Amino acid sequence: QPMERQQTYRPRYTVAEYLRIEDQAGQKHHYLDGYMITAAGGTVSHGMIGGNIQAELRAVLRGKPGRAFNSDVQMAISARNYLYPDASVVCGEPLFHITNPRAMPY
């Protein structure tokens, strides 16, 4: 007899709820269309890879207008999607999302 898969309930949050929870959370969460997803990281390998990517980006961007950021900078890829990418590049002055002044939009 096949085993039934149990569905897990995942609550949806508004952007305002997400931002309030994220401010108080002890770890980072991505926000994708109402769902909070714990951000990966925290391992030695992940840290080394991220550091290597960051160093390469800085080297490539030296003397150019772009700036490299690590996973501590939250990016808003839309009004309902916020991520902490492992690495990102912003050319020119960073802009900040209206509803979340710490997040830079892509």
C-alpha cells in the first residue's frame, strides 16, 4: 500500500509582516511571494565560496563604476520578492526599496 505524503502548511505573510519578523529574527530569510524561506549559509565551504566570488568580483570591477556586495545585503527583485544573494553587483549609486530601506532593488 503506497504511503501518503503529508502536506506541510506554510503560512503566507504580507511584506510588512515579513519585514517585522525579519528585523527580529536571528537568521536571514528570503521572501518569495508571501513565503519566508530560511537563507542558506553558515558552513565553512559556503563561506569560502562566497569569499572567493567576492574577491573575483572586486578584482574584475577595480576601476569600474560597479561595486560588489556579499550576502549581508538584501536585494529586492520585485515588490514581493526579497533575497540575500551570495554575491551581487550594483553599478552606480545603490537605490533603496521604498517599503524596505535596507533592501536594494535589482
